[in-house]
Amino acid sequence: MNNFDFCTPTNYVFGRDTELRAGELAAACLGNKILLCFGGHSAKASGLLDRVETSLRAAGVEFVEFGDIKPNPTDDRVYEGIDLCRRENASGILAVGGGSVIDTAKAIAGGVPYSGDFWDFWAGKAVMTEAMPVGVVLTIAAAGSEGSGNSVITKIDGGKKVSLRTNVLRPRFSILNPALTETLPAYQTACGIVDMMAHIMERYFSNTRDCELTDRLCEGALKAIVDLAPRVMADPADYQARANLMWAGTVAHNGILGVGREEDWTSHAMEHELSALYGVAHGAGLSVVFPAWLDYVAQFNSDKIEQFGRRVFGVESSAEAIAALRTFNRAIGMPITLAELGITDPDIPLLVSNLHDTKGPLIGNFCPTDPSASEKIYRLML
Ligand code: NZQ
Ligand code: ZN
């Protein structure tokens, strides 16, 4: 087990009707004038935005709306949000939505106090040391951005989708009402399930030895998700299953399941190139990428995959473990090939060159991946 620092300053406010506390929490943590970020449609249609705005007014918090943030969020909206925050002299940002809304809010938060181009942080040209405070009302259990220090933004010019990770961007508070996820389309629920499992597996497939507690926490969380998934897919209004999944999505990515060891993240990097080039939903992309990556690395490094198979799916070999993962993904309606993802003629050389341009010549730690290996892994998705 390696040395580690683990800091999650986020106040998680969990349960039914907790969005009614948005005003009180915003007044305490975000100041008295906020940018209110939301997505394309769902938060307005469900009445959530109205409830949040009523709560803000009651707490005396002024707000400026910044809506229509699209999935796989892009840099143009970040620049727009930075300008708006500066013009309005906002003191904080509240994100009402999923990963795309939260990540946009975080990028704006990091960009406002910085005199240069916010993309400098994502391009690795500058280190973020301060940000406006961000709060969250979560509407989908998936990306885990409500508890992470990550923000994933696509630069339209060049089509690069890049993740920045810094504790400076961890939300001050995250309101988690599982009932808000009951309006999700089945496809988005399933995408979220795949994504949270991937966040755990990116940390679990590690060569660092003697992390028994962290391994067992990962396996327990994965097993719980595998058991809960069919319940929410069969009955979207199963509050208890939604509640457990929502907390699983947060725990999967707030860092606690990675402590003490090297993490991998090759599958995420490979998926981000698919989302950037073809606009696919992140979780659906991971459903195709992760088993293909496992197929490839199992040739060199199979012990941990066998342990995963035994402890999560009750099977013996690495091949059975990977097959069980594919069967699970398919059972919740997720694709397992690029064609099923809607990418019938993938430009694999371009995916590989974009990937290594962004991430460097070698990616990941479990089985470091060079361009020739990346190409083989993309081909395993056909
Ligand atoms: O825009 P609206 O109308 O709200 O629709 C959204 C969107 O179409 C809809 N939705 C969300 N909550 C809903 C709902 N529909 C009905 N009822 C609700 N309660 O779901 C769709 C997807 O929303 P999005 O925010 O894109 O989903 P998700 O949370 O999966 O976020 C995906 C983004 O997060 C990034 C991904 O790459 C992707 O860009 N990630 C962010 C991470 C982080 N910051 O830590 C880590 C992840 O690995 C991931 O890369
Ligand atoms: Zn993810």
C-alpha cells in the first residue's frame, strides 16, 4: 500500500426533498449572487429548477440562469459562463444536473479568477490554485463529478476531450436526492451504471500490492451495483435501489476507492476519444471499451482479473470474468461493440493518434499502453 493524501471536503446532503435546502446551502457556501447552471431540458420539465429557484429566493440568494448545457460539454460554453460570471460579479456557482453541467460549472469556476485562457489548465500549461465555490444538485448517478475534483471538457477546435483533476474543483456541497433520477431514460440510467463501475475498475486494476481493504471496498461496491442494476432497470421508481446506486456513483469516484495505490484510466482515455470524435454517451462508450481493454491486458496480467471474476461475478477464469462483464452490460441494454454504439466505420488510426497526442506515448499503469497496443484494443471493439 502506497502513501496517500485523501481529501473530500464536499458536504454530501442526501435523501428525499433535499433540493429544498439548496438556498440555505448556497447562502452558506456560495455567497449571495450565483450563476445557476443547468442542462437542456430535464431540470425545467421536471419542476426541479423551479423548486431550486424558489429555495434560493427564500434564502435571499440572487441568481443568473445559465442553461442549455449539452452532454459532452464544450469549451465555448465555458468561455460564455466565465464572461457572464465576471459581468454579473457572481460569488459562486450552483450546478443542477449531471456530469456535463457540473463539469461546465467547475471549468467556469476555475476560469473566472484566472487572467489567462481557462484551457491552459486542461492543456497542462498552468496549475489551478483557486476557483469560485461550486455547489451541486445532482440529477443522474453516473459521472461522480458531484464528489470528484475532475472536470472533463471538449475543446471544439481540434476535438480534444480532456479531464482535469484538482482538489481545488471539489464541490463545497452536493445535494443527492435519489428520487430526482426516477425521470431518467433507461438508456441514461444504464450509461450511469456502466460509468460508475468503470470508475471503480480504473482504480481496482492496479499492480500495487497489499491494498486488501481498498480491494474489498471496490469489490463490495461493484457487487452491490451489479445486484441493484436489474432492480432499477425493471422498476425506475424503486427509490431504495436508486438511493443505493446514487451513493455508489459518488463513492465510486470521490477518491476513497483509489487510496494507497496506482490507478489506471486507460479505458477512460480511450473512451474520451470516442465521445470527442463521435459524440457518444460516455457510459455507453465505456461499455464497449472496458471489456476490450480487459481482453487485451488479460494476456499479460490476468491475476487481478481472475480475482475480480471470483469476487464480483463468482466465476474462475479471466475470460469468464470478462464475458460476465459483457453479459451484464448487454443485459442492461448497453452496447458491447463499436457498431452497436453506432460507429460503423471507425477511424482507428485517428483515434489512436488523438489519444496519444493528448495522453503521451504510454498510457495507464496496469499494463502501459503504446500506440500499437491502443490500436489492438480499438480493434477488439469491432
Ligand atoms: O440536458 P438534460 O435535459 O438535463 O438531459 C440530460 C442529458 O441528456 C439527461 N438527464 C440528466 N438528469 C436527468 C436527465 N434526464 C431526465 N431526468 C434526469 N433526472 O441525461 C443526459 C446526460 O447528462 P450528462 O450530464 O451528460 O450525464 P453524465 O452525468 O453521465 O455526465 C457525462 C459527462 O461527464 C463526464 C463525461 O465524459 C461526460 O462528458 N465525466 C465526468 C467526470 C468527472 N467530472 O469526474 C468523470 C467521468 O469519468 C466522465 O468522464
Ligand atoms: Zn467515467
